Amino acid sequence: MAVVLIVDDRAEIRTLLRAVIEREGHQSLVAESAHEARLLLDKGPAPALLCTDVGLPGENGIDFVIKLRNSAAYGNLAVLFVT
């Protein structure tokens, strides 16, 4: 079982992605902003995949991923952009 972090500001997209991921037997963590996602990352568990919207409010998905990739903990995190 893998952990997938879903970050999207639209509730219907978060719900859809969570349903698909969990139906396949994986665990999902869900956030509506980059800030909220960072809080989840600080708590753990560490995700194997980040599925993020590009057009997030505040910090966008691309900037969020760039910052994660520059960190030691998440430099190799697999990313799927959704828009």
C-alpha cells in the first residue's frame, strides 16, 4: 500500500482522486492548499506520490513542488500534476 498526497483547491476533484486511490487499496492524504499539504507532510506518513493541482490559491503547485524537490526529505518524490 502506497501513501498518496492529493492537493487541490476544488473539493470535487479531491473527492474523486481520493475515491480512485483508495479503491485501488492505497492510503490518501488530502489538502486544499500547499500550506495545508506542508502540515500533513510534517505529521507523516511520507507519501510515495504527490498529486497536485497547478493552480492552487496562494502558492501554486509548481512552486510547491520546486520547494519540495529542493528538500532532502522529498527530493525524489514522484509528482503528478493535475489541472
